Amino acid sequence: MSRRSRIALKTGVWAVGLWPLGFLLWRAWAGSLTANPISFVTNTLGDWTLRLLLASLGMTPLRILFGWSWPVSLRRLLGLFAFACAALHFSVWVVLDHFFDWGTMGADIVKRPYITVGMLALTLLVPLAITSTAGMVRRLGARAWRRLHALVYAIGVLAALHYLWLAKKGVQDPYWYAMVLVLLLGVRLWDRARRLAGRRRRPPLVAPALVVEPPRGSRSRL
Ligand code: HEM
């Protein structure tokens, strides 16, 4: 892919990543944050956190299915925007919903399963965001880094559960998001199984170890 196309793609991701904030600022400026602004802001940020998280999770399946390499270069940026959106979503809950009332927030985390899993998803996103730099990949080693970043699948599941648990009866959206997640995880699992099966079928690369040279001077009995 050309340098120009790469820059265009990254610019697109920046535009999408900054969209929720720009949208909310514009609605606030226009005075159209609906009759329940806190709920509107919380839900908009929650929706975008989930979309960006799924977009980030979708980059590897695109490479698997179509052999494109460019999606993988966008994964980190999408993941960081998902984290930023989740942090804002959480901040609205802390500041506007509860106004730093740690007692009721603690009780909510324990009593409401959708808050518990949301909190868990956000907490697990923190080490991924911190270790997203090239320097951290080097410091941790590629293998440990990959293992740590496999947490993103668990985060996806927790985020989908968060939405499924909080949605009112009859609301379809959380099921659509959950279906997309299942599809993305399915592609990854299928790819893994395919590669494992390929490795088992392939003959070993090493030469047979038991080709023993007869000692010098000895005559072969064959
Ligand atoms: C990765 C983490 C998270 C994701 C992906 C996420 C996603 C979502 C989504 C999609 C919604 C529903 C939006 C809608 O109805 O249109 C939502 C709502 C909400 N989330 Fe989260 N969330 C996350 C973390 C959290 C955390 C950490 C908290 C608080 C501790 C939280 C509190 C809430 C609340 C209070 C609502 C509104 C519920 C209502 O309308 O009654 N979320 N979130």
C-alpha cells in the first residue's frame, strides 16, 4: 500500500475516533442533548466505545479473510480510541451521574452485574493501553505482549455482556453487537484451528536423527 493511502486511512481513523467527542460538543453547543442529557452522553459514549472496540477486533479477521495487511496497522489506534471513549464514558458516570459518591458507586459495582462487567472491561483495557507502544512490545517481549493483548477478546465479551444486561426488553441493538463479536471471534478460532491442523499434517523439517555413520574401518553388514 502506498504512503498516501496509509496516511488517508489513518486520517479516517482519527476522524472516526474523534467523532463522538465532536458530536457531543456540537449537540451541547446547539443545546440539543435531549431531555436527559446525562443519559444521552453516557449512552453515546458507551455505543462508540463498543463500536471502536469491535472495529479494533475486526482488523485481524480482515487480514485472515482477505489477506490484506493494512488493517493490522490501524488496530492499535482504534484500540486507543476505544479506551479513550471508555474512560470518558466512565468519567461521566463518576462525575455527572454520581458526583464522586464513592459509596453508591461501590455499591453499584457490587450489586449491578452490568456495572461489574463494564468496570472489569475498563480495568482490563488499562494495561493494554499502557503497553500499546513499540517500546513496551520490546520491553515485554513479543510473546508475553501477544499473550497480554489476547485479553482484548475477554474485554469484547465483557463489553457485549454489559450492553446485553443493561438494555431494556425489546431493544435489539445489543444482540446485533453480540453477533458481530461472535463472528469476529469465530474467524479467529477457525484460523487458529486451520493453522494447528496444517502444522500437524506437515512433516517435520529436521532430518531423521538416527542416520548413524558406521565407525571407520567397520564393514557394513548390508
Ligand atoms: C469497555 C467498557 C465499556 C463499554 C464497551 C460500554 C458500553 C456501553 C454501551 C454500549 C451502553 C449502552 C448505550 C445505549 O444504550 O445506547 C452503555 C451504557 C452504560 N454504561 Fe457502559 N460501557 C463500558 C464501561 C462502563 C463502565 C466502566 C461503567 C461504569 C462503571 C459503565 C456504565 C454505564 C451506564 C451507567 C450506562 C447507561 C445505562 C442506562 O442507560 O441505564 N459502562 N455502556
